[in-house]
Amino acid sequence: MSDSDDEFSPELTEQEKAARAKEEAEQAALPYRWKQTLQDVDVTIPVTPGTRGRDLNVVIKRKHLTVGLKGKPPIIDGELCKEVKVDDSTWTLDSQKEINIHLEKVHGTEWWRNVIATDPAIDTTKIQPENSKLSDLDGETRAMVEKMMFDQRQKQLGKETSEEIQKKAMLEKFKAQHPELDLSNAKIS
């Protein structure tokens, strides 16, 4: 992390700074760099310039990752910390100098502490997710978020929330079905 990251949290304690520095050092010592979103993990592994795809051995399994040059000890060979969707995970060799691996998470609602289960872990509570668009969400989640946003707007304007509108509609329907009942003096909250 750069010095500019400290601008956002000037009141970091010495203990937090030490923990962050330790985590950064552990991550820098790995033979790869990685980043993640809730849906996927991207791993970048530097290789000798001029490396060709046919020189590589990359095996992505549901819970295991092996990456290396053929005939040499693997750069990465271990159990993934969580499961991946093998059919949606890919790898490419970029400019003959780095391997880019895209791992699609099976459970796209959780942060990974590490890529390989035995590698040093990061503190996932410190992750600042990027803002997502409503269109990125699945249908059910999107509907729930839109309802929450509508209700929040209605409350700010002093109007009825979707739940209150629904209750009112149910009451009107009940009145229409039972005209013999006089509900004019009923107190309904």
C-alpha cells in the first residue's frame, strides 16, 4: 500500500500499522500477486521473458491450483482456500512474461483470505470493495436493493414505504370484499 492509503485512515494505531506492514511483507514475498472481487480472484505470476504457452503447466481444479514451467518444480502447487468454477476459470500468458489466472469463485459472496490455503492470509475485514452497479447483482438481490432504496427515498420524503403501501392495498381489498363491515371508526396502525 502506498502512503496515500494512510490519508484515509490517519488514526491507525501503531499495532494496526505493524499488522498492515507485516501483511504487506508476507504478500510481497509470495511468488505471485493477486487481487479479488466478491465474484473472482485474479492471480499474476511473473515468468522469464520469452516464455511460451507450451512451456507452461497450468492445472486449475475445483480446489487445487498447479502452475509452473514444464520440467521444473511448480511455482504454485497447493489447495485453494475456497472452491472455484473450473469451467469459468482461465489462464493466459501475457507478453511472454507473466501468467494471468482468472479464478471464478463458487461462492461469490465471500472474500478469500488467501489463494493457496497454506499461504499467509490477509485481513478480509480491511477490504474496501469497489462500488457495484445494480446491473451486476442477481435478480433477487437487485430487487431487494431497489426496494430498500425506494423505501429510503419514501421515508426521506415523508411518504409511505412499500410495506405500508402493500398493507393499505390489502385493507382496501378487504373492505371491497366485505362492504357489510363499517371500518370507518377502526384504528389501524
